[in-house]
Amino acid sequence: MPNTEKPTPSAEPSIMCDRAKEYLDFLKSVQFDFSAFEFVREKPRKIVISVGKSAGYMYEKFVLRYPETAALPAFAVLPEGIKCNVSENVETFFSSHPHLTEKSFEAAEKLINFIKKHEPENVIVLLSGGSSALIEKSDNEKESVELNEKLLKSGLPITEINKKRSEYSLIKNGKLAEISALIPICCMMRF
């Protein structure tokens, strides 16, 4: 499906750059709580998945806190245009935000394939804002894109938008864990 979106004023590079700088300044003040990792720290065959507008930054902070995780296979999904300094072992995919596009669905397929390829026993998930648009899987991509556009224009609070998104999604609201039924998602950290 071709990307027929027209750029909006909020998508202009200079504005996006300014917002990204403000967001990064904000992130520097955040104290991440990675304590849930202690429950799987000694377990074998772990992978790390980091998705969201601050996926790269979260991953970097996580590895600084737990240096042994730098060698783990990792997969990150970030918005297009975000500069990311993650290590070479991190498979990185740049997707779209806030609109669902082909990239959103491609990101989900790549993530699912990454999980299957590594056959982990434990998955560490780092999620931040923006994940709902960056990664998606549904039975009908066209309908999902149209519904998402309506929701974005609806004026609803993001919590209500995300509830609606999870109704048509095959991966949101814990459904990704169901797709990978044999792989326990042992540790989820949200920002």
C-alpha cells in the first residue's frame, strides 16, 4: 500500500527537530525503573525488544544499568528521522508515527520473525510512547489505517484511542505474547 500521506505542519523537519530536542531533554530527567529485570537476570536465552519514541534512549539506559545485556540479541523500533546510537547487535527498524503506514505492519513482521529466529526463553520488553503507531499487525491493514486516522482526528484522550486500537490489533494489549505463545514475556518495562 503506497504511502499517500501529505506532510502536515507538525511533520516539518525543523519543528520535529525542535520537539525531538525538547523530548530528549525531558528524557534526561527521567529515572527509569528497570527493577523487574532482576526476576530474569540469571535466566538463560534472553532477548531485548525496545519500541517507542524513546526506544534507543531506553535501551542505552538499560544497558548502562545492566552491562551484561549489551551482548543479548536486541530489536528496536523507532520513528523515522530519529537518530539512534545503539550497538551493532541491535536490529533497528525505523517506522512511522503517529500514522499507521506500511512501515508499521512491516515492523510487526520483522519483530515476530526476530523472536522466532532467536527462540528466546525470556523476553525483556522496553516500551515507550508511540509504540501503537510504530508497530501493528491486523487482519485488514486498510481498515486499520482508516480507523487509526479517524481516531487521531477524534479528539479522544490517548487512553481511549489505545483501547480502540487494541480492539482491531493482533498484537496490542498483550496479543503479541499470544502470537508467541511458547515464549513467556517475563519482563515488561514501560515509560
